[in-house]
Amino acid sequence: MTARPPFPDIASLWQETASARPAFGTLSGGHRFDVAIVGGGYTGLSAARYLARRGLSPVVIEASRIGWGASGRNGGVVSGKFRLSFADIAARHGIETARRMHDLGIEAIDHVGELVAEYGIAAAEYRPTGSLRCAHNAVSLEALGKEVAWLRGALGDRACSMLSPGEMEAETGSRDFVGGMLNTHGGVIHPLNFVLGLAAGLQAAGIAIHERSPVTAIRRDRDGMVVETPDGTVSARQVVIATNSYSDLTPATAAVRKSIIPFRSAMIATEPLTGTAGQGLLSRGRSYTETRRMMRWFRKAGDRVMYGGRGAFGKTDSESAFAALHKAMVRQFPELASVAVTHRWSGLVAMTMDSLPHLGRLDDRVVYAVGYNGTGVAMASNMGRYVAALVAGETPDLGLLTSTPLRAVPFYPVREPAVRLVAGWYQFLDAIGR
Ligand SMILES: Cc1cc2nc3c(=O)[nH]c(=O)nc-3n(C[C@H](O)[C@H](O)[C@H](O)COP(=O)(O)OP(=O)(O)OC[C@H]3O[C@@H](n4cnc5c(N)ncnc54)[C@H](O)[C@@H]3O)c2cc1C
């Protein structure tokens, strides 16, 4: 029997403001389901929802607690974009591929609202307030202008428009930006309450979910697949791997892990601003990202400011990474210098070789959906409908997400120094204003 790894809860703002957790038992004994889903985040739960809709019996098996991975600790920015711009996708792969992926992004954003409404997840505090990209220099502003023109012209996306420096100051409260791009699609959410509400809704619909049950092995037998945990087993016709950046928790998901570069993303949250300096900042409650390569982002959560960006390299948090975030926040919003930071936490983002998520098959019995590259709140929670289609033998078209393979990371053992090198280079370019 394999010992369960320790999985301490994350000391995040989300954890402190979490709604009541539904109880999910550990998997024990032998069971049979149509589909065994490894991972209890947005992807795994969404897969269970759509498999059940097709009349199949799914089981979600989570190593720790529901939402322990990225789904319960992310920034809660609801966005339909990919790391590659739609214009770049069109230039390299054709306008129809770009259109399909753009449609997928909008569908995923709308789907967040549908889930919140269907399962009554008021505690997710979903606000479809849109997002602002904040240009830090003239070169970035020009690029944003071209992007808006392209999105409006080529894809007919009227949700995007440009803002002047004055409008940016009125929107953000910062004089740091030379202009920006408003996108009224998307918004912000309490990510942990979203995933807990989704799990509670599925449980109420009779879907089996187990926590504290790390899958230690996935193997074939004569009738299909067997999924092993320390105290139980599931026999299933098919397996779905939904472990994303946490695919190295056990060797069971090694086949997927080799294609993912885990990158630590960190954030800090201030005390409530009511009655303190800076209480008028970010008054529209959107999500905000900078155009620098080592992208920093911020938002309000209730009346606190959250500020995020690159975390520490390596396996744990570091004081210096949090201090760098605080310094950047105060540079942007000087009035926050006297405001206390009450929460600091981080998580792993799943980067892929082509910066895109992928849905596909390892073989005739194992499906995977991973690699959201830091933009998975909407995308992962909508991915289940396509996971279910693939499991059912259909061939869903998600543009490059399904038409291109999930490539293995070359020289996987040296991925950490490589990430450090690339990040250092980006930081240097940002510092010299390129
Ligand atoms: C700090 C941070 C900030 C982010 N901010 C944003 C944001 O603002 N907006 C946005 O769109 N995206 C954001 N993301 C990305 C987003 O959170 C993810 O893309 C999304 O949550 C992925 O969901 P998932 O279900 O695929 O993976 P996860 O939520 O990570 O779930 C995977 C689960 O698999 C479990 N698991 C792993 N191995 C096993 C095993 N052997 N057996 C059983 N279970 C196992 C893990 O415990 C984990 O709970 C952020 C990510 C991080 C880390």
C-alpha cells in the first residue's frame, strides 16, 4: 500500500473565504464505473458532468481535496484567450482555425455563467466585468491597437476597444499606463468557491467523487482499465487524466507529466481597503494585466487588491518572489505602500511546448486534457464537454487544441534551469524597456 502524500491546505484568501465544503469520502474497496477520472479540478469535474449527461457513469478521484490544485488557488480571472494571439494563429494556421479557437474562448466564458446559474454557486461571486490589458510602453500600445483592429475586422469581435491614458487612469487609479485594451468578455470569480460549488452540484446529481485518494497506478487488464489508489480500485472502460500541472504527484500520470513544464505563479492580497489609502482603485472590478513579458496582473477581491505574477523557481515559495510582487504593486499603486498584505500564496501553471492546452488520447483507453498555460478557469471548466465527446468516440474540433499533438518537453530533467534562463531573459528585456 502506498502512503498518502501530505497535502496541506493553501493559506490563500480563497481558502479563508471558502464556502462550506461538501464531504467526499476516500475511495475504498473495488468498484466498477464506465470512466475513471484522475484529478478533481475544473477539468475532471467538467468531464464528469458531461460524461454523466451522455448516460455514462463517471467517478472523479482526487489525490487531495477538491480544488487543491490550480482550480482552488488561481487568480480567478475568467478569460477566453490563449497565450498565442488569434492573429498569430490565423497567420500560421489560417483564419478558420483562429475563428474556431476564438469561438471556443467565448463559449467557455459563457459556460462559466451557465454553471454558476445551474448549480446556484452564488459564493463564486462571478462578475462579468471584462478585462483590461494595460500598456507599459508605446511599443506595447501599438501592438494592442493592431490586435484590436484585427479582432474587430477579421473576427468581428466588437467586445474589444482601445482606451486612452486618461481613461486608463480613471479605470485603474494608476498613472503608469500609456493606454490599454478593454475586452468586455470575461470577468472575475472566486475560484475555490466555483470549483466547490461545481463539485457540490455534481454530487447532488448523484455523481461519485472521492478525495484523499491518490491514483498510484493506471493499468490495463483484460476487460479495460484498472485504476489503483492506496485503499481502493476502480475498473473502468476508459480513463481521463485531468491532472494538469500537478501530474507529477505520483508516477501514474508520468506519460502526461513529460509534456508539461510546471511554472510557479504567485499572488498577494491586501487587507480590505475600506477606510485605508487606495480605496478607490480598480473601481470597475475588472481583471487587469500588464503587457510586460513577465506579465503581472491584478484585480479586486471584495474590497482587497490582489496582485500576481511570477513565483519562486523551484519547489517552494520564496520571500524574495513575494517581496518582488509587493514592490511592483507599490510602484504601480503608491498609495498601497501603507496597506498591509494579509495573504500570499502560489501554485503551478502548466506550460506546454506550443503554449496551448491539448485534448487527446494516449491510447484507445486513456484520454487527457491538460496544459492550460495559466488560462484555465473558463477553458478547463468547459473542456469536459469535449472530453466526453472524445471518450464517446467522436472527434471534436478544437482547432490547434485537438489538431496538433501534445509534445514531450525535450531534455525534461533540465526543464527547471531552462525555465529560469528564459524567465531571466524576459525580465532583462522588460527592464530595458524592449
Ligand atoms: C497561481 C495560479 C494562478 C492562476 N490564475 C488563473 C487565472 O486567473 N485565470 C485562469 O483562467 N487560469 C488561471 N490559472 C490556471 C488555472 O487555475 C488552471 O488552468 C485550471 O485550474 C486547471 O484545472 P485542472 O482541473 O485541469 O487542474 P487542477 O485544478 O490543478 O486539478 C488537478 C488535480 O489533479 C490532482 N491529482 C494530481 N495527480 C493525481 C493523482 N495521481 N491521483 C488523483 N488526483 C491527482 C491534483 O491534486 C489536483 O487537484 C492559474 C493557475 C495558478 C497555479
